[in-house]
Amino acid sequence: MNIENKRKIFKYNEDDILEILSEYLSEENGFDTFYSRSIILGTPGKDLRLVAVIGDLDDINIAKLNLEEIEKESDYNGTH
């Protein structure tokens, strides 16, 4: 079997990317069930960034948060 036969190709749209990242971050932070809101900002290859807020399932106030404002007030705090 050659190496090309072992390759997998993935193509995700923005909603899929946000869902995958939110699920990963919630799991990493101990949330079994959660409510989240996230946005991708910037330009690919230049200043692309994710702003995500994750809380308990009953924290419906997350829907009211202004993610652009949170982005302005927040420092980078990712683990990678």
C-alpha cells in the first residue's frame, strides 16, 4: 500500500470548524454538556484568531455576549 492510499482529505466550512473547536475546548475544560458561542476573526495567514466562550448548559446569557468586544479586551491564552 503506498502512502497516498493512507491519506485522508478534510474540508470544513466555518460552522464545522467552530463546532469542532468548541467541542474540543469544552472537553479540555471539563464540560460534559455546555453552551458556547464562538467567532473566527482576522485574515488567514496574517492574523486569524478564534474567540470562544464556553459555559454550563444553563448559562444562556452567553448568547448575549459581544464576542468582538471580548476579543478587544482579551489577551491570547491558548495552550498551543
